[in-house]
Amino acid sequence: MGLLAASDSGGALVVGIGSGAVLWRVGTATTLRGADDERCVAVAISGDGATVATASDTKRLRCWHGDGLSEAEAPRRVSGLCIAPYGAGQVLLACCAGELYAFPLPALDKPPRRLLAHTSSVLTGVSYANGLVATADRNEKVRISQFPRCEEIESFCLGHTDFVSGVEFLSGTRLVSCGGDGYLRVWDAATGDCVAERRVGGVCTCLAVSTAAVAVATQYCLNVHVYPFVEGVLAEEPFMLDQCPDDGAPPSDLCFRGPSLVALLPGEWEGGPLVEWPRPTVPPDELSGADVEHVAGPAVQDAAAGLGAVAPSALFQALERDHAHATPARDGDDADKPSILRKHALEARYDVSQLGVVPKKQIVEDMARRRGREPAPTPESPAPPPARRRRGGRRHRRDEPESKD
């Protein structure tokens, strides 16, 4: 998800830059050009590296497969992409309107199918693995659904106290997420239970996951936090990879290319926009610093000529514009946060379908605790008096004026 994606073997890497993208393979780099008035907000690549999908801020979806190019218009503004190997393949679009759509690949000549929707929310990420799709939103939820029958809910992962900014499957049974609350969490996808959490600090903006480690970057920190797995357990303390200069900017995105960790850096760089750590799980040497390579960076930089500059954080650039679903900020919200990522103004910040998973009383008490006030009346409280019924069967609320009928 975001502006970086790699194939399963690491032999192919797609990078979203400016108005288009660059597809890098060992020894070659190909420019995937978009319109000059667009910005690339999300890229995805299939596991075998044969199919690449990109989405722009003008809702333009493009698919490159071999020498062919197909285009379509997304139903909503796109905030995340991934490719699911279902049938001939489908590209999944997470949208700012809270909906998830699927386009069949590679032609994009059939209408999209809406798979699910998060109630009154904004999807901030999507990930697929082994017949399950995970969708994250700004209202603190991660929903695990069966694919392609996404109406079948596997579980909800509840625990973040601010928007979820990244979600990735670690395996078919484990899921990793990070968010605006500064926490990194590992979940059991079947039950929704949190099996591990780490306090990163700051607003987490991008996430990368492999079987060896989890890497995360934050909004204002130039370092990359890498948590290796030690005997299958996430390490308590991270390694800090600090190869950005003091006057640089935090990474726009992260991904693992095989065993290596790749960071996409905004701005102008001598070695190109990509920095690669071939051994991210090895503690950096205090004398020589972390072992850094510029394998794909120079070739990507040459192929990206004319596309424009690398934008900061893919998630934030996709959602920073005002949107019809953006709501006024609550007291205490971060003023620097894009309005569409602020907590929703509605009291109901959970999907209605959660009432079958989480008791309503628990949801009410949880929302009251987070707002720092006493719990609202629970379902056990006395019900209000019934509404008055007039002749003709029309119900009137007590605060409505009487009808002349």
C-alpha cells in the first residue's frame, strides 16, 4: 500500500513518483507515465511482478500487464491499492468514502464490484492474504473479511485510539497495523485479539512487513524503526535506521524487497529517491552506520525524469484535500492532522455489524471512556415513553409541531 510495492521474490519494484510511476526490474527501469495534471497516490504489484496498478488523485486507475495498458475511472477517490490473486486477479481499491471496490484484471473493461463499506468512515488501507482481506479506517477499526464474499466478517481488530494508517498481513493468521496513536499492533486475524503491541511514538505514517521484521516510520522523525522477530516474537525495542540527512524529510513509504528494506524519500537525492538497507535486522555499527545500498535508486531517478517530485507520505497526500466526508475537529484533535483523518463527529464510530461481535454496552462504555466522561445510558436503562399515535397511523415525535390533519 502507498507509493512502494514489491513482488514476492523482490525482483520487481514499483515506485509512485509525481504524476506517474517507475517499474524497476533488475537491470532495467520503465516509466509508467500518467497525465501531467495528476498525482500518483497509490501503487500495487502482483506477486509474480507481471501486473502493476496505479491510482491518481483524479480517480484514474491504470493497469500495466506486459506491453498492454488499460484504464478506468475509480468510483471514488482512492486511498489504497492491493492486488488479490483471485481468478485472473483483481485490484482492490480502498476509497475515501469508506468503500472497497474490486476491478477484474488486467483489462479493467468490466464495471467494478463493491465488496464492503465502513459506516460513516474513510478507508485508510487494504491488504489481502490467503482468502482474507483487511480494511482499516480513520475511526480506529480494522475489519477482517472473507474474500470475495466480504459480507462474511471474520473479525474486528479493536484497540487503536486514533486513525489506523497502515495494515499489512504478516501471514494467513497474523496481521500488523499502526496508527495515529503511535502504536504498532499484531493481531490474530481469526479472533481479532491483539497478541503484541509496541509503543513507537509519534504519528505512524507508513508500514512494511516481512517474516523477519516489521518496519515503521513516523510523521516527524527521520529514523526508521525496525522491530525484528526473535524466535517468532516481536522484539521489545527497535533498531533505528537513520540514513536521512538532518535537513531531510521522513520517508514517504517503506517496503521489503526480499530481505532488504527500501525507503522512498521525498525531495532531491544524489543516489536517487530510494535508499535500501540489505540487512535491516542486523544492529547498525555505531562507527560505520547502517549498511546502505543504492541498488534501484539511480535507475529509478533517471526513469522518473519529468514525472515530478516525490510527495510526502502516500496516505496523507491522498487524504489531505477537503472531502465531502470530512467533519469538524473535536476538542483536543491535532490541528496539523488532515481534516479527513480527524475523528468522526458522529457518536457511532463502529460498524453496525459489530453489534453482533461486540456487546452494545461495551461499545458505549468504550466510547465514553475515550471521551473522559461518564458512560451513557445502557440498554438496561428505562426506555423513554412511547411516541403518541394519532388517528391515521402517523407517528409524531414530541418535539414536532402538531399536524393540522
